[in-house]
Amino acid sequence: MRRRRGLALIGAALLAVPLVPGAARADATYPFRDPALPLAARVDDLVARLTLPEKLSMLHQYQPAVPRLGLAVFKAGTEALHGVAWSNDYDAGGAKIDATATVFPQAVGLASTWDPALIERVGSAVGDEARGLHAQDPTVWGLNLWAPVVNLLRDPRWGRNEEGYSEDPLLTGAIATAYGQGLQGDDPDHLKTAPTLKHYAAYNNETLRDRTSSNVPQRVLNEYDREPFRIPLQAGAATGVMASYNLINGRPATVDPDLGTLVRGWSDRRLFNVSDAWAPTNLTGSQAYFATQAEADAAVLTAGLDSFTVNDTNGEPTTTALQQALDRGLLTEAQVDTAVGNALSIRFRLGEFDPDGGPYATIPASVVDSPAHRKLAREAAAEAAVLLKNDGNALPLKTGGSVAVVGPLADSLFTDWYGGQLPYQVTALDGITARAGTVSTAAGADRIALKDVTTGRYVTAADPEAVAATGVGPDAAAQFDAVDWGDGVSTLRNAANGKYLGYNWGPFVTRDTAPTGWFVQQQFRVEPQADGTVVLHYAGYETQESWFGPNTYVTVGADGALGLGSATAAGAAHFAKEVIVDGVAAAAASAKGKQTAVVVVGTNPFVAGREAHDRTGLALGARQEALIEAVRAANPHTVVVLQSSYPEAITWAQRHVPGIVWTTHAGAETGNALADVLYGDVNPSGRLTQTWYSSVADLPADLNEYDIVTSRQTYLYSDAKPLYPFGHGLSYSTFRYSGLRVAGGRVSVTVTNTGKRAGDEVVQLYTHQRTSRDVTATKQLRDFRKVHLAAGRSTVVTFALTPADLARWDVTRQRWVTETSVYDVLVGASSSDIRQRAALPVRGETIPARDLSVVTGAETFDDYAGVRLLDESKASGTVVGAVTAGDWIAFRDAALRGGKTFTVRASGAGTVQLRLGSPGGRLLGTATVPDTGGIYTYADVTAPLAAVRGRRDVYLLPSPGLRLASFGIR
């Protein structure tokens, strides 16, 4: 979901929801209002009563009232990723309408509990609060919730890492199922809320996200990217999906035919699928995929979306385009009826058309931020915390004593773009202060002043509405607290007014209490220059493109006014950076001599990485790293609390600091939960849901690399030694695994708490396939169980494991297959901490040699180099296109039978070489494709082929500009 710049300029009249007085009730005898009738009959009755214009209006995000039938306004889409966050309504100033509600840990933190039962309780609480807000204003707080996000955390540089659950599809699917079931409630016929899975599919990059195509071979698409959507949909834990912004193999996801076919086949319920914000207009704009909006909107509906999230509350452009599509024969009214029925189906299930409003209609507004939900938020935040390191029993801490709590997050809490407004705040400092004897603190931020070397004047916020280089000295108004949040991006908070320096579309101001908003304009890089000065590089963004043109460096005018006047550092204003307070040294001094030093470092969810902006590295801010080192030097009993939206390469801390705890931005109860863990009231049980790499060098150079098999990403395929492996997390207890048994479709293991206190262990089941026709995962999670054990007690943990669970995608026959092989059954405490293992022989199938005498899809290759996967047509299909000469696709173990004719189906113009054994191997034949006249116009051509027999590897080398759909050897 995104917000456009122009939205802030829209007048209040356009933003008002079109309420219709008297629309609440019409004839109560209409069959669609009878809850005793089957859902399908009720939906059909209502659709039949709507006029065509009324039906078209139901396909916009804001479905208007229909007074004659008693239909009220219905708004699709309220954000609820880790609590009810905000509505897609905006106030007169263009700001989103925020919720003050219970804020639970960020999604990646919720998943770190590895506790579906807890997550279902959290989901139920969020669903209750959505109902409570809906009770206050149903026109703003809709019950169709846009959550959870199930995109896999393939690459920790993804700016939206905080929104997902895991790099593993099974774990993601399990957590999403639990959260979705909680949001929906447990009534078999009615929904508490209607959750929508985001974002279908293969979406993990923010840079030019609406123009980049995710290149996803069939195995990865089926085994990886589709799985976290399939699992909750098959479990009945979601009511639809939102299409993503990106293209998938050359076709915009907004018109992906999966939406109307495969996705709907995963559920036995009628689904309501929606577009992401403004995505339908990308089809005619940034993607230039269709010439007119009528064609685009027809394609959206045909592909399987039922709701257009575009033009804010104004549905007129959408209904006009759809009517044009009907007039031009691009759509039929029957297709419209189907989509309208889908859109209305969740309204029926939400109880809107029942006489009593359904079983959840009486949930009151008082549930919002209730004491019970505050207690649950604290529990979830404590369970989400992961003990990464605990040498010498550095933790838990003893109550009392002297403690220094230092760092930029010591006394600060942050929410994120999809987080609600915090109703109150308990910081780490607050939580620790309640347990410690004496406490000292320091933010660890450098307080600096910037003096323009040309004029000798200081940058000052004496006028906070026009910050300028006019100060005569480094007084408080000319001092700024600088915090480096990573990727070299810092915030500058004025010492006099406590507000952040920001651009605000010009002039520079200090008016904001925190970096926030869609355009985060409070970001700067303070870049050292060779002459000892610094320049200010403005780092506000929307994706990697600047709204401000090429000039992003700060200059100083003759009147001292700051502006963006240079594209390079060479033309920027040079400043002398005067350090008023060395924050690192001050924090180290505060820590010296204390019994314990707790360093709270991490990220700001609005700075350096978030939606619309990916990270470039994995490191903490340089001054935060220096802070850890300085405090550790001053106090050997140092504990690092890392509060971050994504993994960090904290290699120095791992080597030198005895105790490390990680948590996400975990809501208002963060400080209490951290204190519960640090002081041992809660025995930590969180586990990492993604690999933490030691260095960015362990990742592909390009974040937009979706083939995890060939690029060897995630714990499934990576051969890099991780800083912390997938599934890692320590406890104050110890656990012994014994007695592994594998028999009768069951895996059982005895787990014993060998520690001195009760604790939770996350027992993880992995398998490894020893032999295969293809490259398989090093190990793969098959199941997990979180168990609670008192000291000295044991339990038998049992998992189901059948041959069907071991199936993978066979590209040669386009179906799932379980191969005959010996499978290693691995049970342990993380993907790298395997405690018990056994061998499981499975008699499945042996994938036969490829038969290339039949028509073979080019996309079903076994291996490739350089080629891109592209759209066969705008409606469906995938083809292969070469980028440069020499690009190739390979088909392994083909049974060649002496065929003498090489047939290809391709578009464009060029050649396809067929070689044996390697890309430079023996040339058997070349098919020449004459110019077909268009990329979607295909021709079948044949060429003579040197006859070869036997099982061999076949390589095809299409020339650049050619789209290869299929081939055959006969």
C-alpha cells in the first residue's frame, strides 16, 4: 500500500466518505437479508437487484450506499499488521487517519514467538479492536483488514522486512494462518473481520517496485513464493489476497491470471481479491502495459481482482473505465456480476445484512486498548524477544544494583508506517528503572553544530519555520543531536526545541516530533570532505527517485537560507562540524563503574529502510557500533539490546559482548517486556525467523534476485556461515533431545528440561533429501512445536511426516512429486543446532528422462544463464527471452531418439541454437525465426537437426530480442 504526493493536495470535499442519509434499512423481507438462506443464494439475490451502475460502483474500494436496498457505505481496507493501525481515509490536510489502539510487536517479531496459539490470541484481540473502532465510525474503520503480509523475507535488505514473518514458507504460512484465524473469529458462518493476504506475489524489493520484474523460475514460484499464500487460504484463514506492485516474469501482478485461477482454487470459500493502492493506474502509467484505462481495468477484473484501490474515495474514474470496457466488448456483465458477488460475499459473512448484524456486532468500543489487551501486548513482546548470546550467564540480571541504560533507543519507542499510535509508552529505561537500584542514562547521540565556512554563520533553528545559516554562535538553537541509523543516514534533532530538521518541500524547518509520513523528509547524510569539512546530503525519498530533481545537496543562499541547490558534494555548502558533546564518550562515562551496562541500539522504522526504500547494507549506524565498543571497554558486564526491524550484522558485538537480546519495535509495552526478559521473570523463548548474515557480502549483489536456488539464498540453500542461523534463540534453561523415532508417518523425540527453571523450547523438524534429479535444499523445515517444561521434566514431541509432505515441483512434468530417496530426518533447536537425526527411506517416484519429442515449454528449463522470463501474452503464459548473446537455458537428462527436426514457437526475430552437453557444445541445429511483427505474435518454425540418441543435456541459445515459448525435437 502506498500514498501519493498529490494526496496531500486533495480538498476535504473529495475526501469525505459519501454518506447517504436513510440508507441504513430498506425492505427487510428481501431474500438477501435472510440469514437462513445459503450464502450463494443471498449473494445472487442482491446482485440481481443492483442496477449496472450500482454494480460497477461496488468494484471500487469505497462502495457507496444504495438507499433503495438499505445498503450502507462499505470501505475495503483497514491496516492491521500488528494491531489496528490506520484507515485509508485521510483528513483535510492529506494525513492518514491514525488509530490509537493496542500496538503489538512488529510482524517479524510476532513470528519470532514461533507460537501459533499466542498469535491467534493476538489476531483475535486485533479483530476485536477493529470491531470496536468500527462501532465508533463504520465509514472510516472498515472490517476488511489488509493483513497479514506473507511475502517471504528472502533478503534482509528489503525495506519492508518488518512487515513479513519469515524466510521460510511453512513457518510464514503457519503464523499467517494463526493470525488470520484470530482476526476472523471462530464462528463457522460469520467473520469478525475479513483478512486479506499481502502481496501476491514474489515481492521483495522497493526500488522501482512498480517497474521491476521478479524473475522466478517455476520451481521457486511453486515451492517458495506461492506457498505462504496457499497455506492460510487452504486453512480458511483469509478471505482474499492483495496483488503486489511488481511484475512477475514480465507481467504486472495486478493482472496475474493466478488471481482468478490458482489462488481461488486454494480456498473452498468465495474470495475477495483487491488491488494495491493506485496499482490499476500503473498499468497505463509507469508500466505502460495498456493504452487505455478501460483495457487495463477490464484486464484487472478478468485476471481475478474484485476491487480497485484508486482515486481515494472517488469511484467515478473506475466506474467510467469499466463502463467503457463493457461498451467495447472487453468485459461482459456476467464477469462484472461475478466480481460484484465476490465483493459482496464478505459483507454477508461479516453479518452486515443479517437482522442482528451477526454474532460480532455487539463488540464495544471499550475493547480498544483495554487492560486485557495491554497485558497480552506485554506477553507477546516478551515472547518475541530473542536471546542471541549469553556467555557466562550474563543474563538474567539481578534485581537492584547500579545500571547504566544508554543508547538512542534507551528512552525512545518508535512505531512504523503500519503501526498504530501508541496510547502510552514504556521504554527500556522505564522498565529497567522499575527493577534496578540506581540508574544512569545517556542517549549516546553526538550533539553538533554546523558552521558555514563561507560566512562563519551557524545553522540555527531560531526560527523553526525557516532554519538558516544565520546564527552567530553555537547556542542551543544551533545545536543538533545526530543519530546514525545505518546506511550513513542520520537524523538531526534540534537541542532547543526538540524537533527534527526536515525539508518539508522547502524551506528547511524543525517542526516534527519524529521522522514520519510517507515522504520521510527528516533524513540526512553528514558526509566528510577531504578538507575536513562536511556537507549535508538530503536523504528524504520516495523509492530511489528524488521528487526534488537532481539537487539533493544542501546549499546556503546569500541570506543564509538553506536550499537544495547542488547535485554533487562539490557544489554544496561546506560546514565545519563542531562536536559540542561526544555522545559515545558520555555514554561510556555513564557506564563506567556500574554493575551492569545495558546498551539499547537499533533502527528507526522510518529512517534508512522501510516501504519505498531498501537498505543497501546490514550494519548498524557507525556511531552506534562505536557506542557498543566504547561501553564494552568501559564496563565488562555489558548487555546489548538490539531493537530493529530487520537483521543486523553485529559481528563485533557477537565476538565481544557477553549478552545480546534482539527485539523488534514491540509496541507500548516494550520496556516492561524487555525488563521481564532481562531480569528473568520471563525465560526467553523467541527464535529467529530468518538468517542473520555476517556480512552483506554473503548476499547477492542485486537485491532483485528472486531465484533462491541458483543464488543460494536463505537457510534452504545458502552455504555462507551465518552470524545467527534460522531458528536460533537461547534460553535460561537447557534442553536435551533423545530417543528419536521415525515410523508409521510419525516422528517422535523426547525433550527434557535439564536446567534449573521452567522454560519453553521450540522443537524444529527438518529434512534433507540425499539424492535427487535436481538441486534440493540443504535442509527444510517441515514442522515445529513450542513446548513448556518445568525443570527436570520431559515430554514426547510428535510430528506427522508422510511422503506427501516431502513433495517438490517437477519441472519436467509440471506437477508435484516425491522422489525415491533416503531422507535425513533432523530434529533440533535451530537449523544449525541439530540434536537428533535418523534416515528415512522413501519409495516414491523416479523422474524419467525428459521427452523432448513433445511440445516442451521453454520456461520448464532445469538451468539457465542470463535469460529473463517474460509474458507470453498480456493474459497468460510465460516465455524465455535472452538479454545478451550467449544466454542459454538447459534441459537435463533428455532422452534423445534420433529426431531430425527442431521446432520452435517464438515471437520477434532471431535464431535459436540447439547444442549438446554445454552452451558451447556441439551445434545440432539452428532455427531461424523471421520477424513475427510483434512480441505477442508467435510463429512456429522448423529446422533440420543432426540426429542424436541417448540421454543427454540439451542447451538452447535464443538470440536477444527473441521470445521463446516452446520447442520440440521430432
